[in-house]
Amino acid sequence: VARHYHENVIDHYENPRNVGSLDKNDPNVGTGLVGAPACGDVMKLQIRVDDDSGQIIDARFKTFGCGSAIASSSLATEWVRGKTMNEVLTIKNTEIAKHLSLPPVKLHCSMLAEDAIKAAVKDYMAKRAKANSLITKPNYKE
Ligand code: FES
């Protein structure tokens, strides 16, 4: 069935890493939820960031989509671990596609993973900014 696919994509499809969810209300968790308009596939990728080191210490995904999207998100959760926000933003979908040897028609599946990482970082940063403004803003309530 899968003879046209590279072993890396089959491996991540058959044995996806880090499937699941983190608490999206946790202040240290960033959630990225993205969809591919072309096919309707949806990917949720979450990161947990360590306050002190600024590194991602946990990552989970749930993907409603094709095998390449599942493999891309599985790989993404492995690649983001141990990295800082700036470092994960350099992860390119082309690297994911290359590692999984995705055919050109499946490039948008890896794009979903890059978008999901970016969305998770954005969510985490927004939470941080909000938390900081709550700390620094004077509280006039009695
Ligand atoms: Fe749309 Fe793979 S076919 S994400």
C-alpha cells in the first residue's frame, strides 16, 4: 500500500510520537491550531515552555488529516523539544518534507506543521505578554 512512501514517513505514521494534548489554559503552554483550506485537514500542536531556560520541554499534537500531515506533526513535536522560541521559528517545512521525503503534492502537509509551530509560539508569547502586563500594570482596585 505504502510502497511509494519513504520509511521515515511510514515510521512516524505508524508510530506517531507525542500524540495528545496539554492543558491550553496552562500559562506555560502555547497552542497552535491550523487548517489547510485545500484539503480541510486540521492540526493542533502544543508546546510547554520552561520559564527559567526558555526551552520547550514538552510537545504534543493531534492531527485530523492525511498520513503525511500526521508524520509531519509527529516529527515537529520531536524537533521542537529542547529548543527556544527563536530556534523553533527557524524550522522550515522544507526540512520536514526532506526528512520524510514527501512528494511535491504533499508539501502543504509539512507546511501545516510549520504553521502549527509558529501558531503555538505566537500563542505562548501572547500569554507571556499578557501575564507581564498584569504584573506591571498598577492595580487600582481596593
Ligand atoms: Fe492536506 Fe495532507 S492532504 S494535510
